[in-house]
Amino acid sequence: MRTKKEQPKQDFRQYNINFWKLVAGVFFFFVLLFTAVAFQLFGKLPSFRDLENPKSNLASEILSEDKKTLGTYYVQNRSNVTYDQLSPNVVHALIATEDTRFYDHSGIDFRRVFSIIFYNLIGKKQGGSTITQQLALNLFSERAHNPFKRIIQKLQEWITAVKIERNYTKEEILTMYLNTVDFGAYNTFGIKSAARTYFNVTPDKLTPNQAALLIGMVNGPGIYSPINHPDNAINRRNFVLKRMADENFLSEGQAEEEKAKPLGLHFNPIDQNDGLATYFRAVLKKDIQKTFNDLSITKADGTPYDLDRDGLRVYTTINYQMQDYAEQAQREYMRDLQNQFNAHWRGRSLWKSIPDFKAILDKGMRLSDRYRMLKQDGASDEEIRTDFNTPQRMNLFTWKGSIDTTMKPIDSIVYTKLILRNAMMSMDPTTGYIKAWVGGDDFEHFKYDQVKMGTRQIGSTAKPFTYAVAIANGMSPCMELPVEPVTIVTDGKAWTPYSPPKDNVYSSLSLRKALAISHNWIAANVMSQVTAVPVVNLIKKMGVNSPNLQPYPSIVLGTFDASVFDMTGAYSVFANHGAWTEPIYLLRVEDKNGNLLYERKPKVVVAMDEQTAYVMTYMLKGVIQEGTGWRLRSKYGLTNPIGGKTGTTQNNSDGWFIGITPQLVTGVWTGCEDMQIHFRTTELGEGANTALPIFALYMKKVYANSSLGIKKNVDFDPPKNGVSITMDCGAYSQQQQQKTEVDKQLGF
């Protein structure tokens, strides 16, 4: 029989044995669990190849010719940086806050693990993951919420962290981590996007307090958001600055000085509808996707590239500053022109003044997103009309910025139909490189691109094509033709163009003067002599591909449709010695590692001889010097060598101006969405009033910036072999008199 003294000893010994059995059991269970995880019984672990190519959604970056970021394509707004592009402040803030022993461990900091267990036991919750473990979680999994699954995931993170440490340097690990972190606002991922979004700087420029703010957001981008919770953000930033001082990355004095600073945000949220060249970026994306599909350009595993996820670098010809100038010019003048348009229609009934206005509205309603959504929900036509006549909160475009208002949806369609649309493209005629692309008024409200996707009648901007054929046939710009009606019969059908009475005060006009004032009868006379087929052939050689471009004499007045893209490219032939250099905007595409995936070179076609092109520049300069483009000189002071042509279509539905200089060719179009809605007078609706001023404002800005290299006083180069066509009208007149006398003497 055991004594009372022996009983506690026996019990203690038994408890001791049971405790160590439990410890051993837990240890062996942990070993077995770890082994099972290592052998991937609970899920696949990243392979070495996965580690070399971590799967993270990287934004593809669109770069201008001057290497500035025009925008990005993304699911997650993430762009990578290299270690040497990081400010030391960012690295110091991260290490001081997240992993002070980062340079001493190999992925798992066991000393920290055991200290964290102690802190959690006494109620002080602490995180035990190293930077490398956090990277493993960011790259390869999402945090599990089930406790058992989280334990398995933690072991997977440990194994992955060790693999990462074996395959990457500490600097590479830091960089990868900073490239994958979520920074909250507007889907911002990675330090590069965060620096641009919150401070509008690059990561290498981040100051200690800026770096501390961003690193402070790492563990709680929502609660520590400087936008939504500025007090939390300041407290968290100051904590990070304190940790930087504790770890001797800052002195105590520096830390206190940085803490005293305000947040100093320069909030620049990145949205795919914001920024420069929004229409261009949308067209570019579709172009790249089509090109990659047509040429079967795929990744090594055969899967297609994803512009929103694969971090491609897209190099374009767009000049960042010139693009900005083009958009500024549009906004500046279109505000004024819209006011002219609104005043022009104020007090007038649209239903009475515009034929089929009710049909226009009905079509607009049926094409709207609201109509489609209501139809999908099973609404009847009567219910849909009731909805469209019920006031709703909505956001509307104005040239002064978007506004929130309450309006009937049907009235918003009326409002939208009366918004003037505008598009513009500017290119280098020699290289074919497009420097600026303004596809519409506002991409958020109007998605349709009017530079390349949209086509409209081109009006009198078509006349130079016919005159170019005449010049190629030996006619001189000084050749005089009578001002009289012209009728051309084709296939038994007679065509006589209209000419405004104000243009018919002359008895005769030279070809140069007739083009300058855009005289219809003289243009028709020239067409009757050169015929339509050679003109159509030339237009096609100059890159204009229009389905309704047919060999009818009326094409001299621009009765066919074309895009700003094609017309600007066509006029570049005049400035480029007769050669059509294909307008291009995409130079090359590289993958995230800098490997070339695709490169584009422009096609070149000799459309006309050098002499014809040069004489046409002389003819087009006449438009500015003594014709419909006179405002460039008189109002805007552009007296340097510039040629161009205005265009106005029937009923003033479309206004055009295409201007040429030796280094830059620029096309501008303005009109409403529906051709039936337009200015009621030519004085207001002509291209000289609706399109030319935007060209003028743009060129003034371009010329004012000498760094762009667009020289103001450079003239068009004459042909190397000289010019045989007489352009001196005094000399031409003498030649004609001499010829007449000779003909008389010979009896002709």
C-alpha cells in the first residue's frame, strides 16, 4: 500500500510522462504534417519554374516616344520596378516594420516564431511571417480562413519561403515583395503604382515620410488609407518612422521632423478612362490583340498573351507633350464652339427644324445601354418609354467637366445629340509616326473613336486629289479656267455641282486661286479634263480606302466617306515628296523581361512624283495665304510656310481642316453624332470655323516648345531635279501669250 507521500510523486511522474508524450506526439504529428505538405499531399507547391516566373497580374505599360507612361492595361494596377529603382527609404521602412532580421534568416525566423507564440499567449497579438513568407503568400495563394487550412497554408509558405531564399538574392526578394503588395485605392498594386497614385512620383523619389506612409499601408490598405482614414494613416506612418529610428535608419531628430510633416498627398488615381490618349489606348489594345492573334504570337506554353495580366511593355510613336497640346487645343476651342452651337439653336424647336428628329431620338434610345438592360430584364416597350420619361440621377458630359444632375433619360439623349464631336490626328509625314491622337470628346462618356473607326464625308478636302492628277498631267497652278457651270455626263447621268453666288463674281480663276477659295465649278472643270478613274486610283495609292469611293465625278467635292486617320495620311504624301508612308502608332511590344515579341515598320508607296507633290504644297499654301484658311495668318499669326485645306459637307454637317508643314501633318474633324444635326449657316458650320482653329491652337503650342524640334520657318524642299511646271503666274501668262501668237502664225 502506497503512503500519502508517495502518491503525489507517482502522480507528478505520471503527469510528466504524459506531458512529454503529448509534446512528442505533437512534434511527430507536426513532422508528419510537414512531410505530407512537402510531398504535396495537401496541394501542389510552386516548382522552381514557378519561382522563376511568379504568376502575378502585371499591368501592361503604354509608353510614348519620349518614354513617358501614357497609361496601362490591367486587372490589377501593378507595374514592376527593379531594386535600383527603389528609394532606400522604402527598403528601410519595410525592414524596420515587417522583418528586422531579414538579412539574417533564410526565409523562416524561428527566433521570431517562438517570441510571437509567447506574445500571443499573453494576449499581445503579433504576426510571425517574414517578408519572404509574406511574398510566398502574395505570389502563390490567398489567405485561408479555415484554421486547419491556414495551418497547412502556413507550412506551405515556410517551404516556399525557403525555396525563394535559395533561388533569389535578398535584394530580389525585397523587390518582388514590393512589386506584389496591395495598396488599396483604385486597384493599386506594387510600389511603383502606389508612388504614382498617392504622390505622383517614381519609387526612387519617395521621401522618408512618404515611404513610411506607403509601407504603413501594407498590412491594412483599407484601415490605413490616407484618403478614407487620414488620422489612422498619420498614426501608422509615425509608427513606421519610429521603427526606422529604432533600427538606426533615421536619427531621432530626423524621425521627429518627418512625423511633424502633413501627409502631403498628390493623389493621382489611375483609372483606365483617365489620362492622356484614352481613345488611342483603346484602339491600340484591339490592334495588338488582333496582331498577336493573326500572327499566332503566344507564350512559351502556347497560351495567348493577356495585356491586362502579362506586364507587356508597349512602345508607341505618340509624343507625350504633343498629345497633351492636342487635347488642350481641343478643349480650349470646343468649349467656345459648343457655346456658338447652343446659342445658334437656342429658342428653336428641334422637332420642327430637324427632319426626322423623332426618329433620331428613337434610334438613340434603342442603342442606349439603359434600353438594352431594360430589354434584358423583360420590360415591355410601354414600360421602357415610361422609364425614359421618368427623371433619374445621371452624370453628363460638358466641355467644362462632367456634371451630376437629375434629368429624364430621353432628355439626356436630346442633350447628347446636340454635343459637338471632334477628332484630331497629327503625324510626321516622313516616318509615318503618329504624334498625337484625339479620338473624341471624352472617352468616359463617348467610347467611339472618330480618328480611325469613324468615317464621314470629307467635303472639299477631296479637291487636292483631283488637282494633283491635273498637275501630274502637266497643268500649271497658274492655268486659268472660266467661272461657269460645268455639267459632266457619266453613263447617261448628268451632274452639275452647285456653286455659291459669292464665289461666282470672277470671270476666270487660276487653279491655285480656285483651290484656295474652294470653287466648285473650277474643280468640276478640272475633273472633266482628268476624269474620275485616275483620281480614284491616286486616292487609293494615298492610303484612303473607302467602300463608297467610286469613279464618279462628284468625288471631286468629297461625296465619299473617309476617316481622319486615312485623310491625314493621304495629305502627308504632299509633304513627303510624293511618297505615302503608312501612318503607324505601334513600334514594338516586349514581354515583362524585355524580350521582343513584335515590331512594326511602316509601308512606303510612291503615290506621285516629287514635282507634283511639291507643286501641290505650293497650291495648298495658297489656301492659307489667300483662301479659306486665311484665319491661320490673320487671327492666329501663323505666317510661316503652312499649307492646308478646309472642308465643309452638305448642310454643314462636317467641318474639316487638314494642315501640312514639312515636319507635321495634322487632320481635324468636327460634327455632331448625327449628320442631320448641324449648324444652319455655312459661316458657322464651315471647316474654317469648326476645325481650323483647333489646328491653329495646337500648332502654336508645338512651335512654342523648341525641344520638340518642329521648326517654324522651314519650307518644303523642292525636287532634286528642279521643277518644270511653271508656278510664276507672270511668267506663265507671257508663255501663254507667246504660245497664242505662235499658234496664230501657224494658222491654228
